[in-house]
Amino acid sequence: MARGRPEIDIERCKGCALCTVACPQKILEMSIETNNQGNSYSQCVDESRCTACTMCAIQCPDSAIQIYKIVQEAK
């Protein structure tokens, strides 16, 4: 299974939470803290379960999420 690492630009995030709904692994949650604009922001709570599907990044209207695919070397 593919692996990934979500990177969220917390200052770009406006707190719409669309990514949390879109994530099939349910590894994104809204933070208790706020960014400089006063918005809660999305955060990954279990990076090890990210499958690099990019559904969160596709849903994000502000392009605040990038997914980096983790390449595993063949044994």
C-alpha cells in the first residue's frame, strides 16, 4: 500500500474542515489552537496511516495541504 505524509500550511487553512470529511483514513482533525487569522486548522493525528490518496488536498479550497509520497526501497 502506498504511504504518504501530509503537510498542512496552518496559516493558509481557514478551518473549513472539508479535508477531515474527505480523508478515508480519518487521520485529520481540527486543532484546538488557532492560526494567526484566529481559525482552527487541520492537523494530522496519525501520519503512519496516510495512504497518499490526496483526497484531503483535492478538497482543500485554499490549497493548504500537500501530500508527499514516501518511496519505499525494494528489498
